[in-house]
Amino acid sequence: MNDTPITLRFQWTEDLMRNNARLILKGQRGRVFRALARPRTAVAFVVILILGVALAPSRSGFTVFFAGLAMGLFAAFVALYLTADAQSQALHEVEADMRAQRGDAVVTLTASGAEMRQGGEVYALEWPAVTRIEEFSYGFMIFTSIFRGVPVPDAALPDGMSRAEAMNRVAAWPS
């Protein structure tokens, strides 16, 4: 195993920011869908249906109630989805301004973890905290949670090092 640290220096470009936001949003959507798929959601839906049947004065009243319930749930789902998109866009704009003011980002990947420095800010993680590593068109991202991660752009890799080699070294370090 190669324990030599990998050091990267890069500017946050618009493409890198867009990929970062896309990967974060992908994590947010997955979390929302998992939350909606939990048994308590199904139980709540069944309870509402039972209440609707019990409170409906006739069968025709239940049909109207059920249609209204379905439309309400669909509207809530769409609102949740659009809110996640709006939050991601707002986060992207704020981060773009902040990162431009701080200058170059310096990422160091070692056998013990990863560290990203930019301006006076330091973000460090140890490998056991990594939840996933995802590729994007310009490199890959090491995530510790849905909202936090360390980007590794291809253009910032040391001369002669490929994305595959860097990902293999990162994957080998935690063990």
C-alpha cells in the first residue's frame, strides 16, 4: 500500500460547484424518499383513509375525500421536492461567493484521513467517517454526510496520477 500523501490545489470553478450541488441534492432526495417509504408513513396514510371512510356520509363522499387526499399528498411531495431544489440553489450561490473570496482550496489526502483548507477554514475528516465516494464528470467526492464532503477534481491530481489510481488509494487507506 502507498502511504504517500496526495496534495491537491484548485480553485472552485462553476462546474465544480455545480457538481458539488448536484451530488448534495442527490443525497437530499434519497433521504427524503427513504423517509417517505418508512412504515410510519404507510400507517399514517391508512389511519387517514380509515378516518375518511368513517367520517364520509356516503360512498360518494369518500370518493371526493380520497381524491382530495391524493391531490394533497401529491402537492406536498412536489412542494418538498421543489423546496430541496430551491435550498440547493441558494446554498450554491452563497458558497460560490464565499469560496471566491477565500481563494485556492488545498486538499491533502493521507492514510489517516482528508483535510481541506481554504482561507482560514479547515475541514478535516478521518476515514471511518466517510459514508460514500462518488464520481462526477470532473473528479470524485468523498462524503462524510449528505451535506459535507471533500472534492477531488481530476485537474488538481498530481502529474501522472489518474482518477482511478487516486480512488484506489483512498479506498485502500481506511482498512
